[in-house]
Amino acid sequence: MKILQKMFRLPPFPRGFHLIEDIVEREFLRLNEVRTGTVHLFLRHTSASLALGENADPSVRVDLENYFTDIADGKPYYTHTLEGSDDMPAHIKSMMIGVSLTLPVTDGRLALGIWQGVYLCEHRNHAGGREIVMTITGI
């Protein structure tokens, strides 16, 4: 059993849902010595999240942004506003969606479904780059 770990940084993304599986796969292949196992991704932030979603039709990502904006943004009862009006909604969205993913590895590759993509869900209007800890476990 091997356990490998690395941290990598994503470039800044605008608010929205962004496909990042090409970046994740590139970082995975740089480190990978595992043929069968799992990859765990952990986002080290409280105002963004990671998710699996549709990778073909960009309108899915627009609809997701609209949905989460509708349910979390602009609430008059927020008291955590020191860092801007988008900060508390970003924390809520991050907690709802989550900050980690576990993906299977088959034949040395990420075993995503044909229509699945890894999303960085950026919930802030003007965020910086985001850090991900990648842990690979397997044989």
C-alpha cells in the first residue's frame, strides 16, 4: 500500500462553477505511482468548495450558480459582513457543497464517469488562488 501526498495551488477563478479536472489530473499524474486506489482532494478554504458535476453542457454550471445565489445571497439577517456581502453566503455554500472529494483510481487514471467533471465552486466575487491537498492511496 502506498500513500502519496502533495499540495497544489489553483489559479484565481471568478465567482462560479469551474471545471478543474484537467488541473487535478495533471497534478495526479505528476505524483502517481498507484494503479488502483483512491485520490482524496481537500480544499483548504471556507469560501469555496469542490464537487462532481456535469462536464459537457456549460449551462449546468450557470444554473448551479443561479440556484446557490438564490438560496444564500443577500439575506438581511447576516451579521458576518466585515469581509464583504459575499463572504457569509460563500461560507454557507462551502458548507452545503463541501470541501473534499474522494475519487477512484483505475489502471493508473482517475475513474470519472463520462459526463463527470471536478468543479471548483468559487463563491467569492474576487478570490485569490485556492490550495488543494491531494492524497493518493493504493497499490
